[in-house]
Amino acid sequence: MIYLDHSATTPVDKKVLLAMRPYFSQKYGNPSSIHSFGQAALAGVDKARAQAADYLGARPEEIIFTSGATEANNLAIGGLVKALRKQGRKKIHIITSSVEHDAVLEPCRELEAEGVEVTYLPVKTNGVVDIKKFKQALRPETALVSIMYVNSEVGAIQPIREIGKIIKKTNERREREWAKRRPSERGKRPQPIYFHTDATQAVNFLNCDVDWHYLDLLSLSGHKIYGPKGIGLLYRRQGVPLEPIARGGHQENNFRSGTLNVPGIVGLGAALAALGKGEKGEPSAVQTKQNKKIARLRDMLVDGIIKNIPDVILNTDRTQSTPSHAHFIFPGAEGEALLISLDLAGIAVSTGSACASGSLKPSHVLLAMGIKQEIAHSSIRFTVGKYNTTEEIRTVIKKLPPIVAHLREMNPLYKK
């Protein structure tokens, strides 16, 4: 079986699994317990927290472990708004993009129903947010900007650092203007704009230093980086207001209740440590080496598909994407039929986000990119991983053309 769905999940790295093993049956204590079993488990958690902080260029106390990026996104968005309301803030405006994961879009829609104003930024045809449109969307009442680092479907890399710089300068300008006024004319001190990114699809390939990107909040998930499922984290810069969205315990400095998933946390820490740390916004040496291999295989796949299959559309802008993604539309061949046919041929791919695989609606990401609804259903996402081989890519290039041709022949509406 050839696996080309690494944006959905990745296999656990052997070294990560090795680090996790003792915490299932030997160091199995509850890390909140005072006895030696608990303290042995806590030592594993503390090490992982330090590893995560080191990768992100953060402090250990700024790391909040969650069940994954979905929970981290909900905590970042809902927890911040909850905290601001508690402080007495009445007008709250959020800026996000139209191509976010549902783990960001749905919390935003829920807050809209509660009176929060949300701006959903459009994207260009390559899936990247327009900086000019972002600047135009900023308002005095803007409290949060949440823009994903990398889009999970087409792999588009968003200009996170540029957005972060704009937010920083806007906050500084507002503070200066406020300070210049006479004390009697100042009024309330301007509230800062906080910046959150869902970095789930970026961590494998890109530098995620939170200071370099001017981030206040960052979400990530373990199972996208050759770590275990069911574990993730939220980075929260010290001082950023946040209220828990689930109560019942006092773990994670009262931000996230619930007994810690110690094996998962240890695995997440090991996976992040294995990636290494880059300098000045650059990927680490490990990432750079991995990226070159993956990009070579991805480009081989893309070039092979374009050469051997007529009338295809590549939606991934290779100059502005991760090295892993290759998102295609095969007009005349329905995406789900393609997925099933490829699976029967021993090739695992996706039609888009695995979280939305049960939906019959066309991808909101593709529609936002200006792709027509009638062909959006004919999309397939290939995502290459570090264990894929040249021979596997050659096999896909060989098996895919007759599958597409067969499905097109069965479609009476398809015109060559």
C-alpha cells in the first residue's frame, strides 16, 4: 500500500514510539499525584514541555497541552473572547480567513451568533491571503487575528510573519497615540490585537519560532509530525488573557482541566525535538534535508501527472506551498470515485481535509480560491511524507492515468 495522505495523519516515528513506551506500563502514574509513580510521570511531562518550548522559542510555562489542534484552536479563540468579556470588553472584532480549518471557522461562527463581529478574508487564486485586504479589515475594536500558517488542502503558506509585523506596528502606533494625549483626554488604554495561528500543517516543514512571527497564540497537533494522535498544544504568550473552556480540574495552570495524556505528551515532545530548531526564521537542518527529499518526490509526482494525464488542473502553487502538497482537479472524474479506485489499486489519498470527508459539499477552500463548484468535486489531494520512495511515486504515475481515463469514459457529461 502506498500512503500519500500525510496531511491527514502520519505514521508514528520509531524513535517517538520508543520514548512513549515506558509511560504506558512502567511510568504509568498520574502526573498530578505526589507519590513516586506520579512524579516519574510528571518528569516525562516536564521534559516534553521543555522540548515543545524549545522548538517554538517559548517558555515552558507558555505551553498548554490539549487533545489536539482542534481543542487548541477552540481554546485560543473562545478562551480569549471569554477573557476579554470578563474584562468588560463589549465590542469584539475577529479577523480570520475564508480558507481556515473548521476548527477555527466553527468557533468564529458560534461567536458571531453571540454578537462578535467576524471578518472572513478572501484569498487569491493560489489560496494565499491578500495583505492589502487584511490591512483594510483592521478596526479599532479588532481583538483577535487568526490566520492559519499552512492550508491543509492545497498547502498554501500564509504570510504569517508579515501579518504579525503589521499587528505589532498597529499595537505600537495605537499605544503611542494614546500616550501623547493629555491624561484627561486619553480615555481607556487601547486594547492590543492578539495574533493566533493554526500551525498544524506547518510544523513539519517551516520555522515556527513564535517571536520571529510575532505570535501570541499557536496551535499544533502531534499526529501531523510523526507523533501520536490525541495530543496537541496551545502556545499562549505570557500575559495574553485566556479563560478555560472546560472546567473540572486544575491541570495546565487552570487553562485545561483533565488528567494529562502522559504517553501522548512524551511522544509530542519527542516528535518536536526530532525536528530540530532553525535560526532566524529558517527551517532546521533536519527539516531542510527532509524538505528537499519530499519536494523532489512531490515535483516528480506533479510533473508525471501533468505529462501523462490531459486536462488536469494543479491547485497547489509550488512557489508558495509546503514541499508535501500536490492538489489536483481531474475534470470529468468525480473525486470520491477516484479516491476509491486508487485505494483499490493500493494507493491512499484524500479529496481534502480528513475532518470533512463525510461532507458532500464542495471544499470551501477551493470555492474561496475561485474554483467553480461543478469541478471542485473532482479534486484529489496528494501529500508526500518522509518515508515515501521514488519507486512508489513511479507506481502512482503509472496507475493513475488509466483510472482517470476509465472514470471519464463513464461520464457522459465529460467532453475531451
